[in-house]
Amino acid sequence: MRRPAQILATALLIVVAAGCGADEHPHAERRPMGDVLLTVAAIRGNSRAAPAAEQVRAAFLHAWRGYRRYAWGHDELAPLSRMPHDWYGAPLLMTPVDAYDTMLLMGLTAEAADAKRLILEHLSFDQDASVQVFEVTIRLLGGLLAAYQMDHDPGFLRLAADLGDRLLPAFQSPTAMPFRYVNLRTGETRDPVSNPAEIGTLMLEFGTLGKLTGRPVYYATAKRAVKELFRRRSALGLVGSTIDVRTGAWQDSTSHIGGGIDSYYEYLLKSWLLFGDEDFRRMWQVSLGPVNRYLADERFDGLWYGQANMATGARLGTQFGSLEAFLPAVLALSGDTARAARLMASVNRMWTTFGVEPEALDYSTMTIGAYPGYELRPESLESAYYLYRLTGDNRYRQMGGAMLEAIERWTRSETGFAALADVRTKEKRDRMHSFLLAETLKYAYLLFAPSGTLDLRAVVFNTEAHPLRRTW
Ligand code: DMJ
């Protein structure tokens, strides 16, 4: 009997070799949902989508069924011990909320109905829990808003507004930039030393909440935080790694595009695209030049982005990893598909050198950097998806197909998919992040599904891959 990894590999080879001619489904009846075009085939079970998309859907179901069986009502499934894992004292349903819109896109109606019931009947934010504002915003607030826009059940928006209200006290700092943690019940804040990603990746969710509820406070509060961060950029136009939101003083002046900064840049561009707000266009355009000037590095083979001092531009490091792989997607979305393509070639090298991408790679020596693991991250597949959709070049399906094959081969466990502790040994660790279902498998699915499944130009994905659309 062939193992799922082999079946997926075969399906991918067939599809890639055939140039994925099923891109436009000839019989797909299109149904407008606001600006989003979803095929009825996608909603009803996707029976005619490309074989590779079907295999991704099967992989999603495998992960979901593991969660359903062993971790129902909790945040995540620990896929090796088959135990539930909660981030805080009380579960906040990270996996179901993160996974819900993927189910709708994949046409998994029964699973979606099940998840919806759980969320609307059991999710309560009235918890004495100190939560990380960034993570809860991108996963839960983003997930609830996308669920509301796709499903139209007002219960999702009620939950989103309740969560938004409980997160707002985080912004009560002397600089208006948010503390990292806030207690959902008391509003008590903690952890003043934050970073650009955690401060600057709230706008799409708070902005959308403001537009959908008619309460401008959410938009204004998140925007002010971004502007306060932006105006503290260095004379060169770069931001550092950590900043104290009480004083506005940088604590670590290392600039880069990796974890802790990455989605700050992503949201400057996307906030402009989603809201048409010219302030974000200006901030994005002012920021991109310095990133390409001081952080891009072409001294070694290909194009990479490393670390530099935000004040002097001096090179500090040559680390690139799975989180940095978001940049080709953002560059492509901004219109620079040429640079995006060059960086994507490096991302692909990062995957093929080790069989699975490492969390950190030293591109000057092509050796493993600070962390050798793979956390089931989506960014490389996300970039493959954007580049494929924006250029039509089948190379990106080939790259994404090989990544998927590696994920199936090395991370699949009996009850789900497990992160890797080390990409060299492929040793698994007991974690299945909710973004596997929100992002990794969604982008993989969309890479191979008919283009009508979701019109990329009609939505803006938040950084957790929840599609938001402008209805205002
Ligand atoms: C996700 O939560 C988001 O994509 C975030 O922007 C970065 N980290 C994970 C995925 O790697």
C-alpha cells in the first residue's frame, strides 16, 4: 500500500508535469460573495479541483481529524503525545478559529459547521488570562473577522468586537504603542519591551473591525501605534529589533526582515491596499528603499536579506530563515516580481539544501544557523502561491509541490503533523501550530486549486492568511 506521502508526491508530479491545466475549472459556476469569487465546486466539495489540491485537502483533514479526536475544545493538538495543548489557562480555540476559513475555502462544509458550533457556543474572552496581543490579534481577531465576512453570521462579529475591546487597554502606554501582553478580563498590561512586528501587525484586524462595527476607535488606535513606531525609524530609514513602549527608546538596534520585524513591513503595504489609506502608502514606500539598500545582501550566491545596524547600516549578520521567506510574497504583491523571483530562488535553495527549510540558515556558508528546526511554517509556500498567481509561472507550483512533498514525508504523524526539532535529523517535536491549518495548508491548497477558488486581487490576507476584503 502506498503511503500518503507517496500518493501526494505522485499527484504533484502528474499535476506539475501537466502544467496544471485545471487552473480554470470549465464547469465551475461562480458565485459572488462580496468581492470574493468562490466556485460552487469549492463550496460543495471541490470534486473536480486539481489532484494536488485534493491531496492538500486530505492533508488538512488528517490534521483536523487529529485535533477533533484528541484536542477538541482546546487550542492545539500535540501531535505525538496526542494531548491537547492550551496557550493560557483557559482555551481560546486557536486551532478551530484559525482553521475555519480554510475549511470554507476547501469546501469542508460538515467540518466547518462543527467548528462554527464550537466557536459560537463555547468561545469566551471573559478570561483572567494575560494574552499576547499580537498572536491573539492575528489568529483570533483575524480569524473571526474573515469568518464573519465569509459566513455572515453576526456571532463572529460579536466575538471579534468583544475581543477587540478587551485588547484595547494594551495601547495605553506613554507612547501609544501597545504592551506585548494584556489581561483579557482586567486590562492589566505587561511586557513593555516589544518589537516592530508586535506593534505594527495589528492594523488590518483593528482597522477591519473599526470599519465593520462603525467604531473608528479601533482603526485610529492601531494606526497611531504604527505611526509612532514609524517615526522612530533611524536616519537611514531602518527599524531595530526591540523597543520600549514606555519610553520609545530602541533596546536592540539590529535591523532585519525576520521574526520580530517581518510583518511590520507586510502591514504597511497591505494596510494601504485594504484601506486605501495614503499614510500607509507613504510609510511603505519610505521604508522599502532602506530595506533593499541595507538589508539585501548579494555578496554570496543569489539575493538574500541579512542583519545590519539600524543607525549605521553596518552588516551584522548573514542569517536568513523560514520566517524571512515571507518577503517574496510581499515584494510580488507590491509589483516587484523581478526581485521577488530572485529571492524566491534563494528560498527554494534553503529548502532543497536540507530537504526541509531550517528556521535559520547562514547564507554565507549555507550552514544551519541559530535554530535548526522547522515549525511547519507557511511563508515559503505563501511566496510560491503569490508568485504563481501574479506571474503564472509554473516554476512556483513545482517549488511549492516539492515543499509539500517534504512536509508530508517528514512531518506527518499518525494524528497530524509535527514540527521538526532539527531538519538535519528530521527528529519530530510534539507541536502542531494552528498556523498549519490557517496558513501552510491554505496557501498550498490555493497554489493548486482553480484560480476562481479565491481571487487574490479581491482580498488582502492578514499575516495569518485570513482573507479580508473591503466592503466599506
Ligand atoms: C504566523 O503566526 C504568522 O504568519 C506570523 O506572521 C509569523 N509566524 C507564524 C507563521 O510562521
